[in-house]
Amino acid sequence: MGPGHPECPERLDAIEDRLLITGVGDALDRREAPQAALGDLELAHDRMLVAAIRGLSDRLADDIKAGGPAYAQIDPDTSLNIHTWNAALRAAGAAIAATDSVLAGEMENAFCAVRPPGHHACRNTSMGFCIFNNIAIAAKYALERHGLKRVAIVDFDVHHGNGTEDIIRGDDRMLMVSFFQHPLYPFSGADTHASNMVNLPVPAYTKGMEVRELIEMMWIPRLEAFKPQMIFISAGFDAHREDDLGQMGLVEQDYAWITQRVKDVARRHAKGRIVSSLEGGYNLSALARSVEAHLRVLADL
């Protein structure tokens, strides 16, 4: 995204280092992310958006050869470089490949350590550090390509997943549950009335125990009644108390607890099937520790 941008390559380096130091990485089945097929991106996105991002990438390559700038702006927060198209295809491709592997029974669950994130990418618009909506694509893929009847999306990023809501709102095959700080970018979600959305806007400085109570009261009953055949997680870790992009007060133990509650639902209704994909989390130490906590629960470590 450019020098000084919070959505930086060091995020994945920090996660990798933490998994190495703690030994968690040794317990995982690690796989390289393939590129998503364009037709799979179009399960969640308008064909014109996919073509526009590809065209912007191609024009950028031509501009760079002519001595032009190294970045092309999508919005004030979001830019492309010469590698973004490939990275975005692999980020979506990771979630799709994880969906295939979990549904094939090769693994019970999967975590996709990917950039760019996805949950702000709407059907017709890339925004908010996001190019394509990795989790929405994977969830639609499970329905359309694998024939599942019901899937749930859990989003615990500090920001409202406006892109995911835009893509799935009103589709009764999909239930989305989320909490997010409000008001905060993208300043949406608090007034949603769609029957398949459970949005929990919370004020700044909300701590983990309050979030846990809301999850028990609001998320879990809806998830239990919905009986999802697979659960997808937009795993943003920027609600951590050390993360400056939000002002919430979660810690690693809260992420472990949330993951366990989601896993309990998945084991009851979805044969344990979960695909989780990285969204936000910009304090490198807090991000790495929180991902470790998330993975320890997913992998029964």
C-alpha cells in the first residue's frame, strides 16, 4: 500500500515469526495459496469491478515502464502496486482452496494468513485496504460450487464488514454475525435491518467481557437456530487494546474464547468445518499474539 501504511508486509512477517518462536507453526499443515479463478471472484463481485482492477493493474505496469509512479490509488486509504493483482488473487484463492480442503475432509478447519484483507470490498467497489472480499467469495463458493444450503460468517474485526454485508444482505442461505466499534470507519452497520444480519455496534473502550456477554446473548442463539453447514471467519484482530486503528479493549484470551465458541457451534452443526481468513490487526505484536491464540484453539494445541 506504500511506505508508512498500516496494512504492510510486516504483518505477515510478525505472524510467521510468532508461529516459529512458539512452535505452533510446526503443528500446522502449511499450504501455498493458489490464484483464484476470475469466475470465482465473480460469485461475490460484479464482473466490471474485477475487470476494472485488472485494467488498473495493467495500466500501472505500463506507467511504471514509462517512469511513472509505483502506486495507483483506489481510494484515499487503498492503493495498488505492481504485485497487488497477484496478491489479491492469492488471498481469495487461499480462502477458496481452504474451503475445498475442509469440505473434502482433508482438514477440519483452516486459517488463511493473507494480504490484502477483504471485508470492506463491496460487490462493485474495492475500498478500505481491501481489493476482493476473500471470505464472501469463499462463502458463496461453498454454496454455489459445493451445494451447501446454509453457511455462516463470523466477523470480529473492529471495523464493520460493510463489503460482506453488501454482498450477502438478504440472502437467507447466509447468516452474518459481527460486532464492531461504532462510530468508526466505515460508519455503517448500526442501522441494518436485514433478517440475515446480526450486527452488534459497540462504543469505544468496550472490553472483552462485555463483548463475550453480547456474543452469548445475540450471536450464539442465532447461530444455533440457523444450524450452519460451514462457518467462515473474518478474523480481524484490531479490536485488541494495543491496536491504534480502533479503541476497543480485547486481549488474546478474548480471541481464544470467541474462537472456541464458534468452534463449539461448528462441531454441533457443521462437522467442525471452519475457514478463517485474516482481516485487520495493525499492532504487530498484538496481531501475532492474537493469531497464535486463534490458531491454538482451531488446531487443539
